[in-house]
Amino acid sequence: MSVQQLPASTVHVMLGDCSAADATSVLAVLCGRFAADREGADEPHESGGGRPTVWTVLFDTAGEPSHDAGPVGELSGQPVVEAQGGPRATQRLREVLDAAFTVHELGTEAGDQEVQMRLRLESGTADETRSP
């Protein structure tokens, strides 16, 4: 059995600890900027049965991201994003999240070829929260 190597520009994102509406808001921002392995009509939905739901998406951060992701939806909670990929790819993903939300770093593990980061998001950006 062979393991397929993903391009260095690929970031695996797992989104949890949030409602389907919050997942939709976060994924809309990322899908508006990067190519993804999901269809545009593939909206997040709850799994049911009272079990936690985690949404996963592969993003290709190669090339210039689109600058027209549309309006950012208001988050009702504080979703947690876990991202894993190459250092430059995860940095690009983080920059897009920073531009759309207030991002709190919960932890980062960096190797020479891969970075894993865990982030908690809030509505608004850091610039907006610093304004008088």
C-alpha cells in the first residue's frame, strides 16, 4: 500500500466545537480564498444524535488567493480550527483567518516540513477590537 504525498501547498483543516452555521461562515471565508476539495453546495450540517461534529476540508493555498470572499458571517460561538500542512501553506491560511476573524492561538507544533496549529476564532478582527 502506498501513501499519496500531498503538495506542499495543501493544508488539512478540521473545524469543530461549533454550530453548522459557524462552520459555514468559517469555511465560506476559506473557500472564497483557496481551492478546496469540497463542492460549493456542500454546506456543513449537524450529524445528529447528540454526537460532536467535525468538518474537514483540504485547501490548496498555491497561487494568489482571491480577494473577494464576500461578507464574513457573524459567529455565534468560538469555533476551533486545527490546521496541518507545510509552513508556508499554514501561514497563508492563518493570514486569511486573521483578516476575517479575531484569532487566538491555542497551540502550534512546528517541524521542518509540517506545522500543526490549533486556533480559536471569534467574530471581528483584532483591528476592530482595538478601535475606540
